Amino acid sequence: MRVIRADRIRATVEVPSDKSISHRALIFNAIADGPATIERILDSEDVRATARCLEALGVPIDWPQDSPVARVTGQGLHGLFESDEILDCANSGTTMRLLMGLLAGHPLLSVLTGDESLRQRPMARVIGPLRQMGAHIHARTGDTLAPVVIKGGGLTGTEYQSPVASAQVKSALLLAGLYADGKTAVTEPATSRDHTERMLSAMGAPLTAGGTTVTVEPATSPLHALSLRVPGDISSAAPWLVLAACHPDAELVLEGVNVNETRTGLLDILTAMGASIELMEERMSGGEPVADILVRSSELRSTSVSGGVVPRAIDELPLVALLGCFAEGETVVRDAAELRVKESDRVEAVVEVLGRMGARITAHPDGFTVHGPAKLHGARIDGRGDHRIGMLGAIAGSLASGETRVENDAVGVSYPDFWHDLAQAAEGGMISA
């Protein structure tokens, strides 16, 4: 896509539904008793992959193409059956890691794979603790990479000290813990997003959370099917928050965004940098806090990002580098080595993309430093098949002089209408194939 800087940014945007919650609503309702209706489910490539895998395991899912409503008929805690085909998780790490935990608890033989990108992403962080619980799991390259073969059942609860704050690892172990003999406790170095805890608790799972530890007991009663309306994804709101804060003539309203405090690290970072942001119409939806967000052009100052805020903003950190290009001073991101094992090495990708556009940015093993302000110019950008990098390039192009061409953007993974929404908001700019 070709992007030319917008003269003015004005729009009210309903961002795509939360991807994390969409995945979990499908998976958890699959093992509940009875039907559930999921409204405003994210119709993206990743979430469709989860639905296909569950259907292959015997879960009826009525989700027509281009529909925002999916109906899941839960098969109960022990109602999955062995698939006669390989489970293709496509590009979705959430699909693969959560299904690994779920299938470890079932006496079935399962094989999970994905696309080339997913087959390069680390699975040992889930395989290790599941083996500690007694699961029989094998993978290639020293049991670190997909495809993954699981022969489930016979699990024992465990107390696991996770070296990383990862909602996917935590969720996989909690799902396995529902089927284990004895309690399972997962302790993280910092609290990762808590959608799993909120949803499973609402469905009646024997789960407790305190500090950075979550504990689950074996499920002795059925899970209640949970119908819900999925709120907007703050990760999909992030490009608009950054675009409006950096552009000299911008005002955007983002409607119905999930503002769960385990996900709002970017809002805290923007506030620390002096951005003009206001939460409006705060409310609850499906057990999650939701608000409309108003963001305007801002005078930004530099900041340092590290520690506990990192897992609360991990998917948004590439955009923090772009914020640093429009802030006075040195913006530093550390403690974010997790960025290197996403759909791409996002540290390397961010440094390459913004460096090609004129940013003064250097990489660290666990993050980057940006020296601002910088005058960005258009460039040819490779999104590396990573939707976050594709959107970073598009937003940077909307702020830079000249023309930016973004290739291999993969934005359909999480935001199918991204280019359309950007064209609508960018007055005087140009978005074209």
C-alpha cells in the first residue's frame, strides 16, 4: 500500500473487537455445557484459525463468513474428540499455546502446526511446564518449535514460577490445571493480561488470583456457557492513539475500547509523555471495563519504559518507538526481550523501519532507544508479514513527508479494515494499492 501524509486527522472509529477475548470466548465455551452466543467477535485470520481447530475437535460453531456473531455449542469438559487431521493454527500463537494446554488435559493424540512464521516461534515455554505436569509432548528442534505432538491426560497439578510474564503461558497452564490431579498455581514476575482469569471465573471455574499468582483447582462441576459482546481491542486502538498524539492537527474518538488495567500500559506511557487523552463513558461489558477514548494532537516529551508496564503494553511497544520520534529527548524501552520472539523480531524490525524513515534509533537486546525529535520521510517498508510492523509503517507514513510504500503488511491478521479506516481518517492524505 502507498501512504502519503495526512493534512488533518478527524474520525470516530470503532476499532476491531478484542482478539485475546475473541480467542478465549471460543475456546472456553467449547468446553462449557450448552450454547453460547459471542457478539462482535473479531472476524480475523487468527480467530478463524481457532474456530477451525475447535470444529476439528468436534465442537459445533455456527459462524458465517463476514458475520460478527458466532454461536458455540459447548461439549462439556470432556466432550472433545480426537481429530483425524492436523490442527492448523495458521499464524496464531494464542491458538497454538492455549490449545496445547487444553489438549494436554485430554486423553487424545493431537498434532498442531502453523504457517512458516508460527513454526519459528518458541513453544518450549509452554512445553516445559506442561511436561512438568506429566503431559507427553514432542516438538522439533529440541522440543522447541512446532509442529507439536501431544498425547494428553494423566496430569498432576504443579506450582510454576514463570520466568516471563506471558498471558499465553499462564492460560495454557490454567486450562491444563482444570484437568489435573491437585491444584495448579502459576506465578509471574509481573501480572500479564487477565482475560483468562476473568472469563473462566465468570463461567464457574475454581480459580483464585492474588498478586502475581493465579491458582486453579481441578474442575469437578461443568463450566457455564458464557454469552458476551466482545469489546474493542486496545491493541487495535493503539495506532490511532499514536497517530493523533503525534499529528499536529488531529482529533480522534475511539468507541467502546477495552480498558482492562492489565492491557492499558500504552495509555500510561502516553500520559507520561504528555499526550492529550480522555476516557469517556466508562462502563462494564462482559466483565471487562470499557470506555470511549478521545485523543488529540499533543506536545510530547520523552520517557523510559521498563519493568511492570512492559507486559501491559507488549504489543504496542513498536508504536512507542514512533512516539519517541515526535518527543523531545531520549525515549528508552528496556526489559522487552519478548519483542524478539513475536511474529517477527520486532526490535530489529522497528529499528529497520523507522531507521529507513530517518529516525535516530538504536537496538538493545531487550528494547531500543529513540533520540527525538526526528523528521521522518517516506520510504519503502517491509512489514515482514507481522501485522504490528505493518501498522507501524502505515502510521509512520501518515506522519512522514513524501510517499511511504508498505509491503507484506499482514494487517488482516488482527484488523481487516485497517486500510479503509486509515483512509477515512486521513483527510488530505492518500492510501492506495
